[in-house]
Amino acid sequence: MRICFLCNEYPPGPHGGIGTMTQVLARALVQAGHQVRVVGLYPRDYPAPDYEEDQGVRVWRLRQSSHRFSWAPARYQLFRTVAGWSRRGKIDLVEVPDWQGLAAGWPRLPVPVIARLHGSISYFAAELGRHISRVAFWLERASLRRADFWCSVSRYTAEQTQRLFGLRSGPLAILYNPVELPAGPNVSTQSGQQVIFTGTLTAKKGIVSLAKAWPRVIEVCKDAELHIYGKDGRTDEGPSMQAFISRHNGRVGNSIHFHGHVERGELFAALQRARLAVFPSYAEAFALAPLEAMAVGCPTIYSQRGSGPELIENGRDGLLIEPDQPHEIAEAIVRVLTDDRLARRLGEAGRERVMKNFSTPVLLASNEAFYQNCLSDFQRSAVG
């Protein structure tokens, strides 16, 4: 198959879960013998070339001006690029994320347009009880209604999105994000007091709740260290989230270490050294970060909201907490820091769960079958 992904955050520049998932799946598809193109809209200063090949994946980055209304012509250029490829037989299908509604207003193409739910702007606003932008809602709803087929990275996100946008039919498939299994030993659960958080420093990810919980952890585990990996974000009031955390944790500030955005290899190495990883998120679609921690055998604490119970069985292969309860977060961290047997059991069971249910080889076959079904149904509808 010749597959085209639309992605506005393909690594190595700053990226989130959509960028990581696209890269992992695209590389796996190439290794399986398929042709893959990735194209998206990027700011002029994005630290990556306009065109490159990444392990056989061909990546185009269309530069977008920072002017207020530049998004409209940029989207049209993106559509023309994809439409041209489809008409010249360069691609068999195109996949778009729900975020920003990139396929809104597209006319019919000679190839199917597939939407994958990663969690749209409107979805996250609804999950967090915030105002939903009318423009974002319109674009995202129009894009999903334009898609010939759609799938979702979790059942929870599919149900909430279908209800939010009033979609007539459900997803053709639930396709969890493929998780890489890095080579290397499992994390040691016999000693060490390092706690890891990975992700952008935003309130949505639960970093404020974790910071509030941390003094309680230090009261019991005086040698504990909190290592925070991820690009800095902003508080609701505007200032740097890193500065906010440092300022409000002065008494235990020397036990908190900020590492910023790092390469995935360095991140996996940190997870392998850590005693546990914690992600008290308020809203996610799939949440790749907890699964990556589990993949290296790192005991993982995650949120009971959203897709949390879909990904982790509480008490068996991880611990689920309520992100609005700092004392509950602290209690879960202390449990893993002080109980070697629990830490070892969670680490082993978590890695096993990822290998059986979320590893790239397992999910590659599911994605290939989904694409083949879409192609077959699209061709039948064209003949009919």
C-alpha cells in the first residue's frame, strides 16, 4: 500500500503524541514493505528540513507564515499537495488526525480519506470543562464528517467524540497507538528513589497536582527525587509552568529536577533507571507516555480518568489515581517507593501487558487490516 499521513509535528522537532505515533507506525509500515509519505504544516523556524527521509519514510514540511490568516492558504496548499498525489497515483489512501480538522471542506478524492481520533481541540476542551472554540469545533466536525472512514486510539475517545460532534456512525476500528519496546534491561525495583514525569508541563497533564503531592512524598521518603522531562508550558495565568512549580515548592525544591525536552533514547534510558513513573493526567485520548514507561518495566501510576481503565488494570499492571487528589497521588508514589515486591510486580506485569496488547508488531497487523478494509469498501462504493 501507498499511505499518506497528515502530521504537523513529525519528529525530530518538538512534538506530542500524534508526532510520535505517526513516526512509529510509519516506520513499521515501511519495514513491512509499504510506501509511506508524511506531509504537514510547520512554522518557518521548526528545527527540521523541508524534506527528508526517515528510515524510508518520506517527509514533506510545508512552511506556514505566522500572519494571522495564513492558516487558510496554508491549508489549501496542503490539500493541493495531497490531491495531486492522489490523482497521479502516488498514494492509495490518506490519513488525517482529528486535531484542527485538516480535511474540512475537502471535495471527494480518488482515494479514501481516513480520520484517526487522537483527541481534538474540541474534545479536550469538553473533557476539561472549558470553552469550546466555535472555529475549532466547526473545522473538526466538518473534517470528521468529510472522512470516508474513521478509527480511534481508544474506545473512550470514540464514544465521547461521537457524542460531541453528533456523528451518525461509530468508528470502523479501535486502534491503540503502537508502543516501541526499547532494547535493554528492565528497571531495577530493588533500590532507587527516582520518580519520573514525562510530558509537556501543562495543567492538563497533571503536573500541578503532582507538584502539590510532592511535599507529602518527601515527608515519608526523604531521599526521593522527582525528575521532570518535557517542554515547558504555561499556567492559566501565563507564566512559565516550570517557574511556577519551583516557586511553590521552595521547601522541597532541591529534590525536583527539570530536564526539558530530550531525545527519545535519553528518555527511555531515564525510565529504565527510575523507580517509578507517574502521570496524573486530567484528559487524554490514548496517552503514550504511561505505556512507554510500562514498556521498559517501569512501575507506572496513571489517571483513572478518560482511557485510563482501558489501558491499565488497576493494581495488577499499574496504579490508577484521581488527578484532583494530591494526597492520593502521594500515597500511590509512597507505596511503590517503599514496597519492593509491589514495584517489581507492577513493572513486570506492565511490560507484559504492553508486549501483548500495545506493541508495534501486534498493532501493525491491525492497522494493515484496517487500511485494506477501507480500500476495499471505498472501491466497492465507487463501482456501485
